Amino acid sequence: VILSVVGNFIKYRKPANYPPGPLALPVVGNILSVDSKHPYRYFTKLSKEYGNIFSVRLGKDKIVFVCGLKMVKEAIVKQAENFVDRPHSALVDRIITGKSGLQSSHNGMRWKTQRRFALSTLRTFGLGKNTMELSICEELRNLQEAIEKENGDLHIF
């Protein structure tokens, strides 16, 4: 038993520059702490405790979470070459079974296609442009006019 615990500790120890995170149990890691119906609550609590970058071990898989707009932008835009590929994980596949999107595609052509589509769609809506506020105000005016036509003299602003 002692050799098993020591072997597990050596196998799963964190490198010196690895992000902080909660202590993990042998073999299962932190998977028992995660609420299966609302996992985001657990990860939100960890982000408040450990900061915008933290690590969790789910089973044998070590996962690093990046939270906050500035940190995610830094990871995706400025250091994209370091975050381009994600390893295959049976555990992650089981959690997101049947779901599609950027979070479920690991890499390859499917990931590139979905990423391109998401970025082009967000740019169409004005992401990264100063005109987004003007578009929102214009849409609000159109909505207000439509409501006034339906309800007479109702004013939102």
C-alpha cells in the first residue's frame, strides 16, 4: 500500500511552474468533489480561491483552467501556438457526450472549421469593433418603435 501511494505521488506530482490547485486523491483526483449536475459551481469556487489560472486532476488527467476575459484572450490570441492542440481524454468525452461545439472538438479539421465559424460570427456581430455599441443602440430604437406601434404610447427610455 505504501509503495502504491508513493508511486502514485511520484507519477502525478506537479512540475515547479504548474498552476496551483486543490490537493487530489490518489487515482481519482478531484473528481469526487465535482458536482455532476453543476460542475461550473465547483470550478467557479476554485477560480475565486486560486485565481484566473488553476489546475485540477480528474482521474489521471491534469486539466488547467483559464478564467477571465483578459486571460482567455491572452491564451487564445497572443499564445495560440501553445494552446492549439488538446490531448484526447476519455473522461472529457464522457462528460460532453453528444454535445458539439468548440469545447468538444479536440483538434484537427473539425476544430479549425468550428473555430473559424465562431470567430467570423462574432466579428459579424461586432466583436472587436467600436461599432457594436452603435448597433445595439440602433436595435433598441427599432425595438422601442415596434413596441410603441403595438401598445400605443409606451416609452422604454
